[in-house]
Amino acid sequence: MSLHDDAVLVLKAYEGQEELRQAYLDHLAAHPDGMWKACGDGHLTASALVVDPEAGRVLLTLHRKLRMWLQMGGHCEPADTTVAAAALREATEESGIAGLSLLPGGPVRLDRHPIPPPCHRHLDVQYAVLAPPGAVQAISEESLDLRWFAYDEVADVADGSVVRLLEATRARL
């Protein structure tokens, strides 16, 4: 099964955000290359909010290019076999934390947002991952900073999309 096929199955099974979910499916139907950065009309990305529920905190990255506090995530790569695997890979690479595990139940949210050229638009499939006990982060080249924030601090540093992702994640926990 291709990554494109996996994304279609994931989106068909996703419950909620019906209009946006259908827009993602329509995009993939119209763009066989809709999983890849090279798709000029936008493309799917995979992200994951790193959560430490025991401590009531999340790990956010200060994105080097966007200069915003965000969840971990990015472009799918040819070696990714599933959208969930892409999200987990991105979270592991950008957090430096080994042993992350996906929160069961598939994506937590969808978020479509503009991005500066050359990408123009991301159709983000957002997951949550659980940090193992005692997790220690390590900053990557994609980040200016990497920091744990208490749940109630996120709205003070991040935009509404991250706040909504945290709310949806907490509801699933």
C-alpha cells in the first residue's frame, strides 16, 4: 500500500471536522502527488504533539523558519509507510526523545494552514505521542529552542492551532 493510499484510508476513518476531512480527501483525489512537498497546490504533512500526561505538560519546538512555538512535524518522506509513522518519525527526530508512542485512535485533529513559499499550504494530519517516563529532549537543527510547557501555559506561547490540538489530545487522554 502506498503512503497516498494509507492517507486516504486514515482520512476516511477519521471522525470529526467533516468539511476539512473532505477537503483533504478531495485534494488527494485530484493530486496523486498530494503527499509530497513538490505538489504545488499544497500537500499533506504529519505532526505530533509530544505529551507527558503524568506531569501535565507538552513539548513544543520554536520553529527555526516560522519562529513560532509548534508541535513537532513536517513533510512526509518516501521511506514513510504510513501517515502515523511519518508523524512519529518527525516527533522523534525533532524532540530527540527515543521511545515515543502514538496515542491510540488515529489522528487527533486536522489543520490546514498557509506556509511561506515554496510550500504555500499544508494539510496537516495531527497526532499525539506519549513521552516515556523521564524523557529528556535534545534540540534538532530545525529548532531554535525546545521546551516543556504546562498545559495551562500553551495558550500564552502558541497559536490557536496548537491550543486546539492540545484540547483534543487532552480529551482523548
